[in-house]
Amino acid sequence: MATQPVTTRIVLASRPTGKPVAANFRLEQETVRDIGEGEVLLQILYLSLDPYMRGRMDDAKSYAKSVEIDGVMEGGTVARVVGSRNAAFKPGDIVLSHSGWQSYAISDGSALRKLDPDAAPITTALGILGMTGFTAYAGLRNIGKPKAGETLVVAAASGAVGSAVGQIARIFGARVVGIAGGAEKCDYASREFGFDAVIDHRSSDFASRLEAACPNGIDVYFENVGGHVWNAVFPLLNDFARVPVCGLIAHYNEEPSISEGHNQLPTVMRGILRRSLTIRGFIQREFVDQRPDFYREAAQWIAEGRLKYREDIVDGLENAPEAFMGLLEGKNFGKLIVRIAQ
């Protein structure tokens, strides 16, 4: 009998208060059990790191279950089948899975999707052709609905979701203004992603520069950030503007008392009423029936050079906590992925 592999995994050691710290994570090793009938053994090749994981570290009620203390941190993965007792999969198959922060995992096969390495780099299944790309597509198609000639503004414009939002909106005919942090990211989003303008939210005159870049106001704002970016955008929203709310990364590390200390609700609600605004939060899985359309259209756009992407790859599972903490502070440049094996 072949020797069973040892899996390395990172578990939630404690719940963070404010910003996550290294002590909130713990690295463990364990011998993988034998697979049973209908199961497959996966070797994890790549792990996706995403902002939503911060919410799963808390025990507050949310749209998805929290990670349990001592539980493996969750996340999307690309894996290789290395053992199978499931007729649908054979060793060597490359699959998209949700195996979390570990080097090996066992699956019953029900949530796996086979990938074709010849069709696209397998890492794209975690980014532009995966959850992040689909998030951009679904938020625009169902909520933002940009029209030709309208102005769309997107925060975190150099990130995995934001860069896709801007490019897809341009395909739809909108004028796109991106917001990013730092000159390098702004230049890249303008040069590589083709945004019509990109504003540095770290600049001292950010609000006035954003206003100058949107002389006809803002028709669609794709919200990824919150904070002072939202404060600058809100006054510029036109009547009947649409705001898909995808994330609020500026607030993920805040304690509830901090978020509740600035009551902007009356001002925001007045603006919603007077300008007939549509502000709608969403989770991409609400639109799962549109994924086939997304896969087909996005693949075509990539082939045509109209939809580009950038990946920020970190080597080694042991470096995932540090990379994730940096993600929450905007230190990544592109879709953040951890390479665990090749």
C-alpha cells in the first residue's frame, strides 16, 4: 500500500480583533486518511486569497458560515487529482475546488469542476475566469447595467474584481474612471486595462481630481472599498445612478463601535431618495445561472485582447497569512494567488 501523504494546513487559531495578526493563524500537519468509495484525493496547486475571507474569521451572522476555531481557513483552489475512487475523475485531472488553506484534501467530487489546461492557464479559474471575474460580470449585468456613453467609476481599479469591472464596462460602451492606490497602480490600470482616467485615492486633492474626471457626474459606481472613496463618490452620483455593492474593504478590520460612530445614514438616505439611486448589495452566487454566459463571453474577450488580467503569485502555503494580511491593506497588485505545488 502506498504511503499516504502528509497535508500541511493553516487553521484559524483565534478570532481577530481589528486587523488579523499572525497569531490568529496556526500551521499544522497531518497524515491524510485513505479515500473511501466515491472520493478523490486532491493535491492543491494554487490557493485564491480574497477579501471576503476576513468576514469568515469573525463569528458574526453573515451570508455564509464562519470558519470554526481550529478549522481550516477556507478558500477557492485549483488542484490535481492524485487518487480516485470516483468514476468521474482520474489521476491527473485538474479541477477547481474549494479546499481551503491546505496542501491535500479529500472530496466526494460533487463540488469539483474539471479544467482544461490547454484552454487557459489554470490560475485564471481563481481570477479572471473564476469567482472574481464573474463577480464583476454579474454585478454589472444585473445591477450596474452601464450604457454606452455613461460614466462608470470603480474602486480598487487595479485589483482582480475592479480591473475586470472597468474593462467589461468599456466593452459595454461606458466611459470608465478607476480609483487605485499609488502612482504605479494608477499608471498600470490606465495603460494596460485601458481606463479613460485613473485617480489616486492617496492624493491630497483626491476628491477634486475625481470630480474633474467626472464632468458629467457618475452613472454607475461599483463599490469595492467604502471609506473616504465613497465619501468622494457619493456627491457626484447622478439621478438614477446604480451602485452595485461588492465589498467594503476599508471597513473589514474595524470594530463595530468604530463603524457605528459616524452616522451617515440620514445623509445617504436623503441622497437615495432625492436622486432615485439604486444601491444594491450582492453575492455572486445569486446569479449562478449566468455562469455559462460569463465563461463563454469572457473567454472570447480574452482571446480578442479586450479583457486582460494581472496575477500576484506568492510561493508557499506558509506565506498565506502574511499575504492575506497585506491584501487587506492593498499591498497586492492584481489577483492574489498562493502557489502551493506545481
